[in-house]
Amino acid sequence: MSRRRLFHVLIATVVAICMLVLSDPVSAQRRNDQAFDRARQTQERHTDKLMAQDGVVGTAVGQDESGRHTILVLQERPGVVGIPTDLEGVPVRPFVTGKIYARAKPVAPLSIPAAPSGLNAIAISSSQINLAWTAVSNVSYRVYRSTVPGGPYTRVATNVRSNVYSSTGLTSGTTYYYRVTAVDRSGHESVYSDEASAMTFMPARLCARPVPIGVSTGHPSITAGTIGCRVMSIDASGKVSVYALSNNHVYANENRAKIGDSVLQPGVFDGGANPRDAIGALYAFKPIVFSRAASNTIDAAIALCSTDTLGNSTPVLPGYPLGYGTPSSTWVTTASVGLPVQKYGRTTSLTKGTVYAINAIVTVGYSTGTARFVNQIVITPGTFSAGGDSGSLIVTNDTDCKPVGLLFAGSSTITIANPIDAVLNYFNVGIDGK
């Protein structure tokens, strides 16, 4: 064989081997894992410096439109200065999640007043949503509402003289979308503010025992959260014990509760009373370290119950939206970006979303103070959860319903969850499911 021919054969062989390697699913997964590890390690090396900047509330690892792993910088507001475009060759992307939910101010002609910014909508009952926005000098406001994102909008209030407004007479379990304009003394009206939305609470009430999961619950000293699921343990003698799983801030009142305290269904906010509505007693909780330098991994607690007081499926009750059923007894050990998920919670009932980022390092506000959490899961869209859904179990959006995370925090754009593997390992329990 001539040298030229041999050279061509060698080139063809190398190309064929490369194509086989590139098309091999195992090799592709290995490359993906290596790319994630590189992004994660880079993220963790730079997180402290990034979070020291005003307006940064966290970091995480996500993906861009082409599927490349990126470092997300979670921000209270747009326009936070000093955020790099890459770190050690890993792309960096800002992601406005909000704490105050600030928005960029729209540009308006000089003859028109500036549009209100920072519009925030919070549901406080099954029929009322409260709005607040950043004030503009020497104007009144008009409030517009829609049940469809982007409108069309109907004006529901004129000549509002403060930068807060209560939207009342609403339908429970409905998502409403709002925009606000400013009007000056000459009658000139600004362009719309950015859109904000909230879902009114579903009616929460006492459930017949055994109660389903996904409904109102809480310590007697808090308002209300959600029963995530029923978990179980087996001791050396073979005795089986069952527990309700929820958050520390739902069952342990942010570290202030005592072991043995009652847990109620429904929560006090929904009419629950102690001891009348107790379904169990606080058994264990992971203390939360309230510090911006802490490395909390879970916000979780369990309450000792029985199969007479606690069921293991989402509601199948008159007046309750149908849930996803019973979660699987096997769970997802590591969530992945793009994973479709669902949850059933006290406030927003059954919602569906997607894992947007993982390995999130975030600061979370509580009534006690601020706590930093590491290795968390970020889920979108913002309507996936609302206040009162804390403690909900997040499962895969399929017939398997494999547990993925324990919901505990969020904003108008994201939900934050503890990896369920970390929760179960801490309490040495398993999911009591199908």
C-alpha cells in the first residue's frame, strides 16, 4: 500500500473513531457531567465574591439556549453592576429573581410621567390580592387587571393616591395579571408598568382524617403551610412509624418550637385550633442557621402521626382540584436542568414547572432573619408556588411522580426547593408512597 493510500486510511479511521466517540451516549453523558462539574466548581469558587455585591441574592448552574452549562447570578433587580460575562471560561448570565421584585423602568417621552416600577402582587386570601409599587412624585395612579398574561386589560381603579392598592372581590384559585400607570395633574398618563401576577388562595379547610397530603397545616404559632408527604421509618424491632414531612418554618416555627408540640390541619390561618385539630406532634427538625455566611442545606421537619390521621395521596375531595395522586416511594437523587416537575400545595394546588437551575446558593429572608442555603433547586415559572405552599413535595411531571424536592422559598419568578435526597437522609426516613 502506498504512503498516500495509508495516510488516507489512517485519517478515515481517526475520523470514524471520533464520530463513534461523539455519538456514544455514555461518552456524551460523561462530557456533559464534566462540563457541569467545571461550571459548578467555578461557581462555588466565585460565589462569595459575587454575593458580596449589592443586589445579588445567589448563584446557580443552569444552561443557555444551546445547552451549555452557565453560571447564573440571581439578582434582586436588573442592572446590578460588576457582574462578569464569564468566569474562567464559563459563561455567566444574570437572572433577575427579585427579593423586592424590582423591574427596569420603561423609557417614556418627556411630556408623559414616568411609569411606575417595581410592581409586586401578593395574594393574601381567596378573594384579595395586594399590589405595591415604587412611588412617582406628584401623580395619581390607575390600576389595570386581566386574567390573561399580556392583556387585554380592564381598568379597575382610577385616581389611586398611594402606591399600594387592594384588589378585592376576586375568584379563588384564579391568577390575575396587573399593570399600573401614573397620571400627572395635566391628565397625561404614563406607559404601563411591568406586569405582575398572583393567584388567589384556594379555599383551605379541615379535612376528614386521615388527611391528604398537599393541604393546609402548621405549628400552632405560625399561619399555615403545606403537608409535603407521608414518610416512614422502621426500627430494629421492625416497628413502623409514619410522619408528616414539611418545613422547619412550618412545623418548628423557625427553630422556636419544642419537640412534642402539636401540628395542626388546617393551619391557624385557615381556622385550625390546638389541640382540637392536631394530627400529630413535632418529632424532629433540622435547625436553620440564620447567617449570610451559613451553609444550610434543608429547611425541613417531621411530625409523628399515624395512618389514622395522615394519608399518603393528594386530595380527592369535593371542592379541591384533583392532585397528582400518590408519590413514588423511589425518588430522584439528583435533579437535572430541564426536568419537568409538578407539585400540590395549600395555596396554588396542582401546578407544573421545570427545573431551571441546580446547585443554587441563595439567601432567604425569614421573620427571624436571613439564612444562606447551598445546593438548592431552582424551578420556574414564578406561578409554580405562592405563600402557603411551603412544605409541598415536588415530584416529576409524569405517571411515576418521583419526589424531587421539598419546596420552601421563592419569589415572583422562581421557586426554591431542597433536594429531597438530602431531606430524607437527614431524618433517615423513606417516602411512604406507591
